[in-house]
Amino acid sequence: MRSGRRRSGLTARAVAIAALGVGAMLARSRPPLAQAADLATVDPVILGTCSAAVHDRYVVTGPDGNPYRTWHPQEVPLDPATPGTGTCRFAHEHGDDPRKSRADRTLPAFGYVNAVAGTPHDEAHEGFKVFVANRGTVNDEAGA
């Protein structure tokens, strides 16, 4: 011991090298941000009055780190950063807004289960539907 202080046995260089190694490991394990460009294009018929670029905003990263299309409202802003620019309407819908679920507000990764199962059939994008049933709420759609 020197000057009454204990040395940890690690030099500053060793600590720096260890930190770089941990940082590189974390960077490899972190899933990449979802990119719509990595996905197959959707049938233009289902876009309605929206462009493919507007539709491509609705992408999430799945548990496997791959990008997947996800739920979106039927009517969306043309530019979310500029609300006064108007809206467009898709010619398809995905059902209930999953963000209103009390159990899980996560946006679903459409096609993830199919990718994991390795089944050769790809569900058409417009075929994905979300149903939310929260305890204590009543579905009154049929009563209208």
C-alpha cells in the first residue's frame, strides 16, 4: 500500500479497454431501428389516398431485431410535424388501436409469428387485425 490508499489492481488503460469491450457488446446486442426500406412494398390498391411513404412510417422492430409493418389508424396526417397539412385515408384498416389496451400497449409486429414459424405463406398486410377488450368496458358497436 502506498500513501494509505488501496490500489484496485486495474490501470486506467485496462479500465478503458474493458469499457470499449462492453460498449461494443451492447452495440451488437441492441436491435437496429426498424426501416421500411427493408420491407417488401405493399399493394398500391390498399394505400387509398395515402402515399407509400406515409404508409412506411408505421414500422416497428420485432423481438428478433427485424423490421415489421404495424398497426396504424385508417386516417393519418400527411405530415405529423405540420398538423395543418391535411390527412389521407388508407383503403384498409387494422381494427382497434392497440395503444388503448390496458394489458399491452405495444404496437404489434405484423408478420413476426410467421417469420419465426418459417411458414411459406405471407399474410396480406391488410389482413392483420387488432382486437382490444379491456375489463369493465362494453362493446356497443352492435347497439348503434
